[in-house]
Amino acid sequence: MKQYLLLFLMLISTFVSAQSQRELYNNSIKAYEAKDYVIFLKLTKTLDSIRPFHPTFTYNLASAYALNDKANESLAVLKKLVLMNNTTEFEKDADFNSLQNTEGFKAILELKATQSILIANSKKVATLSEKALHPEGLVYLSKTKIWLASSIHQRKIIAFDKNTGVCTDWLKTDDMLAVFALKADAKEEYLWVATSAMPEMENFSAALEGKAEILKINLKTKQIVKRFTIEGNHVFGDIYVTKNNTVYVSDSAKPMLYKIENDEMKPFVSFENEAFNLQGITMNEKEHKLFVADYLKGIAVVEIKTLSKTWLTLPEGTIGKGIDGLVFYHNKLIAVQNGVTPIRLTQFNLNKAQNGIESFRILDNNRPEFDEPALATIVGNRLYFFANSPWKAYDKNGVLDLNKVKNPDLYYLEF
């Protein structure tokens, strides 16, 4: 069991405090060191249940199963671990000696090798001129033929030339937070913008922590005509605007979906006690089903009329962890998975009822150009997204080191 270092919790669990998790983790290590493997397994199972897909907890669970002679359970967790991160060197760990010569273990190693295969279907469109932009979302305004991109770091919206990559400020105000998703309504009268306070944005202060707003901007005047917010600690990461101008919002800090209708924002569907970090949202053609990605758990579908929720079962050989952007296209869900290693774009093929996934296809995988791509947008039969963002280039105080940053690259994938 090599995972002694408890990695910093990226997310505070919805169910158990970070302090309680550390206590459970420390007790599990004590049990392991005392060779009390029964207690070690019990505690690691608890940790995995309250914080699934944590790299350390998942690794230790596989180890605990192996040490308790539960080979099948250990192999199942190792498979999940490989799909999360194929660089983990579990094969060198003596805890798994009992599995080394089994066919199941050999199959896991083969799966690990296949995860490194390069798949390159998307193509670069342009490199944007602003190095410090830190783009997240983008939108194409077909009436005016303008491309817009959001900026987390610089707290603004830019317009850019898709051919040259030259950027110009489209909207920059002192009272706008870090900008995430951008969506226009069907008539392109208004731009809906998801903004949230982040340490990585310029002029961040502790007083802004937890603040998030949805902005309604007049596309002709570029004026913010209304702001929508909810009291508490929130991160509004993605939005979806329907044909009749209903707006849905995902919250990454509190697992909740919100709805803006008749210029009023209200809670729509709660995922409390069952989700961790809601990310991309999208809807089917008829807009009676809403799909939302949770960064740890996978994809759920919400029936708009009944508000019933179903977590989609994923096909063998894939995983729902690390989905950021999520786009619906011709009965498919296109997922940008930046929380796995290697980073990949995955196409999930839905069944006819759109309440299950029949199969999947990896569209892009293990591309050296990709460094945390995030949200995506469909224009015609093409999926556009930024292939790189500088999340790893900030120091602990949120200061961006431009020496570690590459200019944003816009890519497209043609269907």
C-alpha cells in the first residue's frame, strides 16, 4: 500500500466533513500498519463511500480487498483506478502479490496499456492572442457572426477572430466576477453568463468568496440588464438556455440545479446527499430531459415534468469521473473529461428512450496538446472547445505564472 500521502481534498464531501475524513484515513493507516486488515478494509470502504473516486481512497480500497483475499473485489477497484488514472504503479506494490499471476490482473495491466493510446480526431482552429485569458466557455452568435469567449482570470468576455485568433474586449467591468459559461437565447437578444468568485481571478478578495451571479446581458447594447444570485456559498459553472428562454444553472459548490423563469431564479432540483460537484448541463432536442454531469459520480438525467432523476449506468470500459463539459448532439452525450488521466473526449450513445447509455466511443485521448479543456459548444455539425487552460499555472495565492502558460488553442471536432 503505497498511497500514504493523503492528497488534498479537492472537494469537501457533502456527507462528512474533511476533518472526519482525515480521522478515518489516519485510523485506516494505523490499522494497515498494525496489519489489522479487516479494520483497514472496513475504514477504506467507508472512506470510498463518502468520497468516491478519490485517488488515495480508491487505491487503498483495492489494496484492502487484496489483503483480505477478496481478489474479485480488488480487481474491480483496480479497473476503476486504471480508468481514473493509468499512471498509477500498483503493479509494483507487494500488497497485490496474491493477484500477480491471475488472468484478471493481467487483463488490468492490458487495460492500463490501452489507456495510453493516442486518439486524435479534433483539429486546431486557431491560437488566441491573449495568453493570460484563461478561457472556459465560448459561444457563436450566428446573426452577427461573432465568437465570444469567457475569461476566468481576467473577469471579462472577449470577442475573437476564429481565423486569426486576435482577441478584443467585448465586455469588461469591475463588478463582474470570473466568467465561466456563455449561452445566448434562441433569438440572440440576450447573452446569459455564469460568473463566480475564484481565487484565480484578478483582484480576488476573501470578501468575495462564495459569491456567484448569473448575468443577463443585452447583446446589442452590451449592458447587464439583470443579475441573479442565491444567498450562500456557490459556484455557477454552466448554464443551458431553452428555446422558450428558460435558463437552467448548475452549482459546483452546492449540488443543486437552479431555474430562471420570468426573470426569477429559484432552486429547481436538489442533488444534495447524492452528488458532489455538478458541472456541465445540457438538454435533448425536445428539451424535456436535462442531463447534468457530476465531477465524481457521472451523469444524471432529470425529467423536466416530473423532476425524477436517474443516474445513467455507464458501459463496461468507461468511467463517469472528471466530466466537465457536457453537450447533447443527435442522441449522443459528448463529455469533456479533464479529471482523468489521460484527458479524453468521450461520446456516450443514448438509447431510444434517452434514459440509458448503450455504448461509448473515445473521440480524443492522451493528446499532448490537451491541458484541462472544459466547456464546449456545438455549431452546425462541429464541437468547439478550448484545448488548454492554465489551472496548473497558479500558485497557492492564485497568482498566475505566465511562464507556465500557453496561449489558448481553439479546437473543433466534426461529426
